[in-house]
Amino acid sequence: MPTPASHRVRKRRDALRAAGLRPVQIWVPDTRRPGFAAECARQIALVNEADARDPDLDRFIEAAAASVEGWE
């Protein structure tokens, strides 16, 4: 007789907990929702405006990236 799915799930979760892990639920934006792309475009425009107002930002980012080994 096959093992019920709920039993297999519990066994797997118990093994993960025994390994020192714990479950975490993460909520993310629904990319299929109407208006998602428009909201992304709005936020991108805000970031671009902020970048344009800060001419030193590019130099700062380049200097920070140069200090990370392997960053190109």
C-alpha cells in the first residue's frame, strides 16, 4: 500500500528540521497581476530620476564594485 502524501511530506519536513532547517514562507509580487508591468516601469523611472540627480553615484558604485574580487 503506498504511503499517503501527507505522511511523506511530514517525514521530509521532520528530516529537514532535524538537519537544523526551518520552514519560511515568502510572499512575492504576482507577476501575472494586471498593472504589474506598469508598476515596474514606474519604479524604474523613479530610480532613473534619482540616479540622474546624483552624478557621483556611478563613481561610487564603480569604486565599490572594484573592491570586490572577481567583479567585472
